[in-house]
Amino acid sequence: MGICNQKYFFGKLYQGHFGLAKTVWLYGVLVNITYLITVNIFNLFKTNTTPQELILFTLLALAYNLIYMSGAWEAAEKYQGRHLWVALTKCLLIIEYFIWAIGFFILIEMLLEL
């Protein structure tokens, strides 16, 4: 996938063009589970993770999740099916926004300690 295609992909994801189910389950749940497993495997084999590496992992996850969460919200706005799925998605996203806000403040604290 070239640079232009990646920008196009992230633009489409950000604008909610992939649909609600695909955005939430594939680009939200599956990608984040894969990311968490990858980071944990990395930490398992590398016994002393530096604060810089942890900050980098957190920044990458934060950047991706801001794009995904905005896209999921947009996909929920465009969704034409049952309103229950829209409400559940928006509740999930509000909880995720709070979790990421807490993570962001922890990241800032880590940066200040360096």
C-alpha cells in the first residue's frame, strides 16, 4: 500500500465511509486487540522497555484511535439501521474518549518526568 493509498484509507476511516459494523469491529476492536497483543509480546521478550518506547507506543495508539473513534462516530451518524446500534456505539465511544483522556494525561506526566 503506497503513501497515497494510506492517506486515502485513513481519510475514509476518519470520515466513517466503511460502515458502522466494519469500523467498530474490524478497525476498532480487532486492530486494538492485535495492537495490545503485539505490545505485550514485545514487552515479554524485551525485559527493560524504555520510557521513550512506551511513549512512542502510546502516541501511535492515540493517533490511530482518534482517527478510528472519529470515524466510528461518523459511521454511527450515517447508519440507517436500528437506532440501538447507534446508541451503543456512541456510548462505547464516549467511554473510550474518557479512557484516552486519562491516558493522555498519564502520557503528559511521563513526558514531564523525562
